[in-house]
Amino acid sequence: RRLRVNMSGFYYDYKNLQVNAVIGTPPINILTNAATARIYGVDLEVAASITENLTLSASASYLDAKYTSYPGAVVFTRRTASPFNNVSGVIDAAGFRLVRAPKFTSNIGVNWDIPAELGKFNLNASMYHNDGFFWDANNRLREKPYNIVNAQIGFAPSDSWKVRVWGRNIFGAKYYTFQ
């Protein structure tokens, strides 16, 4: 009862997949139909209780996600002979990777409870890795791989009270988000 290993495989066959696209000046979001897409992958998760108070965990995911048909994909193409560097157009993105679908992600973590006369101390740290993904249907704009490290220190004088101090992305990894 000290080691847990979970593994799962999956296959999705999407029809009428909805995708946000940005068009125009000023830019606006529109919803487009990506027709069909296929996604398959594997997830692996391992958790090990080294002692009663020390747990190590790790997980990894591999994802192969491609449009199988996307005839109306709104994309931007770079123009170098113009002060306006991008021009929008439409392509068939069949065979391109899905937007915001990283091929590989992983996470490792440690959780350590330290019993003391005053209560229980807790140290927790984790690192998330993302190997990057594409922001656009023609796979031109790529988010670079990044790692995010989080940590927290906690103290619980009783089961009713807890105090925690935490830091997210404590090494200041630079990455973009989309809301």
C-alpha cells in the first residue's frame, strides 16, 4: 500500500469541434467549426509513500492531437514587405496539430509532513513541464517549452487551524496564457 501506479490510454474522434479564431482590426474572437479531429494519448501517474510522512509523485502525458478536416481554418501569414506584418486568410488545416495541445507534459512533486509538539509542519513542492504547443491552426506560432516550480510551507497547530505560505512559479518562468 505504498505505491500506486495508474495508466490510461484514450482515443477521441471529434466531429463539429468548435475553435476560437481571432480576426479583424480591432481583433475580435469568432467561433469556427473545425469539422473533425482525432486525439489519442497515454497518461501515467505514480505516487509512492516513502514513509508515513513523505510522499513522492510523478505524472506524464503524451498527446497526439491533429485536425483530420478543418477547411475553414482562420490563420495569419507573415508579410515582410508591409508595416503591418500579418495578413489573415483561410486554409485547410487537416494534418496540423490542434491549437493549445502540447505533445508532452509532466509533473513531479514531494509532500513532507513533519510532526512536532506544537503541531504539524508541511513542506510541499512541485514542478510542471510543458513541452510547448501551437497557438494557431497552421502551427506557425509556437509556445516554447517551459517549467513551473511551486512550493509551500505550512503549519497546523490543530486539525481546525492551518497557516500556509506558498509561491507559484517561484523561478519566474515566462509563458503566455489565453483567457
